[in-house]
Amino acid sequence: MKKLPFVIFVFIMLCALCSSISSYKSTVNGITRDVNNALKLTLAEMPTDVINADTIRCYRSHLTIAELKNTACIAMTSVRRAGRQETQMVAQANCDIMTILMLSDQRASGALLFVGILWMMCSLWYVRRFKPEMFAKALSYGGIVFANDRFITAKGEHIHFTPMQHSLMEMFMMAESHSLSKQEICDRLWPKKPDASDTLYTLIKRVKPILEANSNLKIESDRGKSYMLKIK
């Protein structure tokens, strides 16, 4: 759940990118159709194999996209057909990327970009307003540090806990005086289990050697009623 706002933000940004690319390609196809159609009309009006000023003037007059009238031109190119070289006229738009972007409809991608930025800003505001613990400073106790949902040693080495061990250690680090009752642990870790005493005993037993090998801490039991994280 902690990553959900970021995942949604990335999804919106990807949608904006896809929308922008789609609009860009659609505009490129439209430009290609326009210059080819203008060439077709020009050849129908002025059938010739020679390109001169009148040919270019006629060609540009048939263009429907105003931004192309100063850049589009006709060129002669050599193509191979039926085993022999032939020369033919081709239409060229000669417009740069920025011109294509300006001609393309980027309103949808722009709206998605705005929504994505607004979503991230609102998500950050919400987290800071209602979940300040996520921005709390790292907790340090007995040579062990709990920060960013990770346990590390004083030397900065990651301590490997299983998910259940991690949850138990997080409870110890967050608890006042680092003390927890047996019932409190069982209710938190195994809420649907009627009697989790044996499971808790096994969990504590497996956490102890990991904890003692990576810190100056130990877990002490008060007659099986509560557990305390203490410095050796």
C-alpha cells in the first residue's frame, strides 16, 4: 500500500507518454498524406519531369497544412523497378520535431501530465498530514537501527529477518520501553489464532540468535507474560 501512490503516478505518466507518442505519429501520418496528395494534384495539373519554381509554387498551393508551405519541397529520387533504375518525384515535408509537436494535439497528454503531477503532490500532502510516522527519524537502540522499514547494524549492514521476525522487531522498536505483553504480540501477529503461545515461543527463539549476533540486544521474558528488548 505504501507504494500504491507511486505506482499510480507512474501509470498516469506512462499514459501521458503513450498519448503523446500516438498523437505525434498521427500527425506525422497526416503530414505524409498532405505532401503526397499535394504532389499528386501538382502532377495532375502540371505533368512534367522537371522541377522548377512554378512546379514548387503549384505544389505548395495544394498543401492544406499552412506550416508546411515554406518548408515542403519536391525532390527527384532514383528507384529500382523491374530490374532497372527509374527516376521519380517524391514529396518532402522537411519539418523538424518541434514543428510536428506543435502541429500534434497534445491536449490529452498534457491533461494527463497535469493530473499525474497533481496526484503526486496530493499524495505527498496526504502522507505528511495523516502519516507523519513515515517521515520520522530512524530509531536506534542497542546497536541496531530501524529506518525506512529496514533493520541495519551500527556499521550499516542489513539484518536479514523473515517477514514475521521483522514484524516482531518492529513492534519492539516502536513500543515504549521496548516492552510487549505476550497477548499484545499474539493479537497483532496472529489475530485469528486462539492460542499462539507455542508459535510465539518458536518465533522468539529464532529471533534471539540473529539479534544477539548483530547488536548489543537480547530478549528477556517476564515469566512468559511479557517480553522486553534489553541491552546486554
